[in-house]
Amino acid sequence: MIDQFFKPFFGGIFLENDLNTSSRMLEFVFKMFGEGHAAVPARGMQEIPEMLLQQLSQTEILYNTEVIKVGLKSVSLSNGSDMKADAIVVATDPSTVLPQLNGQVNGYQHVVNMYFSLNQLPFKKPIIALVPDESKFINNFCFMDNTATSYSPNGKHLLSISVNDDNGLSEKGLKTKVIEELMELIPALSSSEITHLKTYYINKALPKIDDFQYHMKASNTKVQEGVYLAGDYLLNGSINAAMLTGRLAAQAVFEDIQGQGFRN
């Protein structure tokens, strides 16, 4: 059970084959799977921020606008302009805009996601197939349209494959190895039936965290006057932690504004 399920399953979640991740993170993830269902948004993960955006009626979003520095109630942009703000929430690695916080993020786990189109569907259940053989590149694979038909509306089948360690292979070399492994795992497949769509190298997929936490005080998101932090690296590597720290940062901003208003 440990070798055939737990190792490949949690290796795929934590994006590392050695399972050096804190056991407390394992307990947290195990609890989440025990209490709820695993799911994907029908129109893709982008729907999560889109859903949040739809609830904002007085918010301006500036796309493709790089921030190079965060100062005292100001944000400097790469185009040379500055923006003034009473409160600034940094929702990324803070060292990129606040050099004094260098080392706040203790590195990242990476993953390679590969997508293929297939004409046939080897199995029709919405499941994740695990590969417990540590000599293989593939950690897990899943036919996404088994879970959400909207992921492949053209009659083809969308296959998602995760690779934790590409061993430095080129994209072409990795694709060749992965297809070979896939045909070994699913003998009914032939290489002519498999069409490579895209490969994503996600170098900052999950933050490496030694001091795993479930929660923190809202006030702990504040690093200096008017500047607050948000991000899963503050607690644990998960969407849960990313959204929780965002809410805590907003709470800290609100509390500070309320306090200033009371004093004035």
C-alpha cells in the first residue's frame, strides 16, 4: 500500500519523489481528501481568480505591468511611473520587490506537465493513474475529459501527464521517453495515436517550507508600515493557504485603517 499508492500519490502532490515534505503537510492533505471531493473547474483553473474578480465592482486591474520596487506607500513600475497607495499587499515572492526580504521563500519544487491528444480512451473512469515505479519519468497521468468533458470538446481525449524529475532531458528527449512509458503502461496504445500538444515547465510550482503552519495572525502579514504579505509560502504550499493568507492580509489592512480612523 505504501509503495503502490502512498509514495507515488503524495509524491505527485508534493512534487518531490523523496518525500522530504513535512509529515504535518501529509496529515493536512490527507484530511482535506477525507473531508471533501477532488475536482477541477469545468472551464479550467483560471476560473478561480475569475470568480473572485466578478465579485469586485470598484477594482482596476493592470495587466502586463511589472512592479520593480515597493517603497513607502508607493509602487514603482518598470515603465518608470509610480503609483501611490495607503496599503500594498505583495502576493508574490517579496524579495523581487523588497530586497530586504530576500530568503523569505526557501526555494521551490518544480514539475513538468505534458499534454497529449488521443483518439481512444483506455478507461472511462475519472481517476488519476499512479506510476509506482521510481525508475519511470511519469509520476501520474489523467484523462481530463473523464473528469470534465469540457476539457476536450472536439471528440478527442485530453491526457495530462506529470513528471517530477526530468533528469535534465531536453523537451524532445523527455517527450520520447514519456510516450515510450505510456505505451508500456497502456499496451493498447500506439505512438501514431498520441499527439503531443504542449509541455509546461513550472519551475515555481510549490514553495519549499520547513516551518509548516495551518494558520497565522492577521497582523503577522504586515512587514512594514503600509506593506503586507500574502502567499502560500507563509503557511503551506496549497491553494487553501494562498487564499487564507490573502484574506488575512486584507483583514490586517482593514484593522489598520480602522485603527488610524479611530485615532484621528
